[in-house]
Amino acid sequence: MKHKAGFVNIIGNPNVGKSTLMNAFVGEKLSIITSKAQTTRHRILGIVNGDDFQILFSDTPGIIKPAYELQSSMMDFVKSAFEDADILIYMVEIGEKELKDEAFFNKITNSKIPVLLLLNKIDKSSQEEVEEKILYWKEKVPNAEIFIISALENFNVESVFNRIVELLPESPPFYPKDQLTDKPERFFINEAIREKILLHYKKEIPYAVEVETEEFIESDKIIRIRSVIMVERETQKGIIIGHKGTALKRVGTEARKDLEKFFNKKIHLELYVKVNKNWRNDKRQLRRFGYNE
């Protein structure tokens, strides 16, 4: 039996549903999902295996014009996704126009590899508008196959998946067949905590935060975790902790529940908050947090 394998990289503007789609394909919550833009900061690999195929899905940050060093690093992850893709998924939602970055958009329209354009969130639209948008995107990206989907409702996701399997190049698997992702356990701990911060804090706070797990000790019955939430200013530290520590406690409780599901084990989670001034513009710090790699 011939084996197929390849990289399928998901690209699009912020908040179009890339992470929701990735999780739907993989069947696990690997990418965090919130209604805020720039939720995804890294390129996250999700691996789906069949008897005769292996698909390496990449969720990437939403395409933006960088305002500081962290965002430049996020866009570097997007660039790398163009470079090694065997199939490109360009995801758009009803009502949006082309990518905010013209150079990235030109790469998609001039791509020599298969491009699947997924028109997402059609559950929020009328039949007439959907038909109109299909015609619009056919003209804008003539090299793409267009699929209408709802990643959240899992509508037509299977059709896209089947088409991906058809398009995969022949290749042995790149990773062991029981592997789900290329990220270490600590990455998912950090992301689970950061997701709760994105959900519960407003304005600049979620964007000024990075999470680092300093301790991960696993025994038969429990995993003991100590993580640090980094902020840029003392005032932000006070907001994260909240009155008598209530805000931080809520983040910890909700993250712990998610992590217990993810690891299928009891979790003891300790959270601390530290000020780490200007980390978003510090290349050395960004490397330490897994950016600029």
C-alpha cells in the first residue's frame, strides 16, 4: 500500500476560524480559541494519521502588520508556513476581503501547490450572500478550489479533509504514527492559562502577557505544575491578580479543569505573576519564550 504524507498549512486574517478548523481536523483542542484577534501566537502542528496517510496540519497566527517585535516573530511563523506547505488552506469568512498583507496575498494567488479556499462561518449568512462570495473569491483567487464550511458547526469539514487526503503527495510519515503534535507538554499548559487570560481580561492586558511553566512534576495520580504569568508593568500585575487574588484564582481554576481533561489526570496548578518589562520587544526574551526561532 502506498503511503501519503504532507504539510497542510492554514493561513488567513485574524479571527476567521483557523484554530477551530485545526482542532476539528485533529479531534483535540491543540489551539486555543477566543473571540479576540491574535489569539494564536505560534505555529502549532497537529498530526492526523490514517493507515496509509499522515497529515501535518499547521495553525498559524492571523496575518497582521507588525507593530512590535513579538508580532514580527508571529509573522515569521506565517512565512515559514508558506515555505514548507504541500497544500495551502486559505481561510476567509463571509464579509471579508483579501488579506491585510498584499505580499502574502500574492503568494497565495501565485502558489504552485494546491490551494483550498475555505469560506467559513456560512451559518451566519444567507444563501444569496454565500453564492455572491463564491463568485467574488473565484475571481480573486482563480487557482483555488473553494469550499463553503462552518468549522464551529463541523459543516463540510469532512469533505475538505477527504480532498486533502486525495491531494497529499506520496511520502513516508514524518513523525511516529502515535504522535499528535510537535509541541511539548509545557506549551499546552502555557496556552491553557493564556486562553483564560484572553477570555477574562480586557484591552491591552492579554497582549502584554506571556506564560512560562517552570515546574512540571508527574506522578501516577497527579501532575504538579508551577507557572509564571509575565506582564510588562506593575499596574498590569495588580489587574491580573485582582482584589484579594480572586481574578488570578479564577484563571487558575478554569485552566486546571481544562488541563485535567487534556492530560486525563488530576492537576495541582500554582500560578505566580511577575513583571518582565518590555518583553514583547526584547529579542533575547522572545527566543526564550519560543519565538524568533
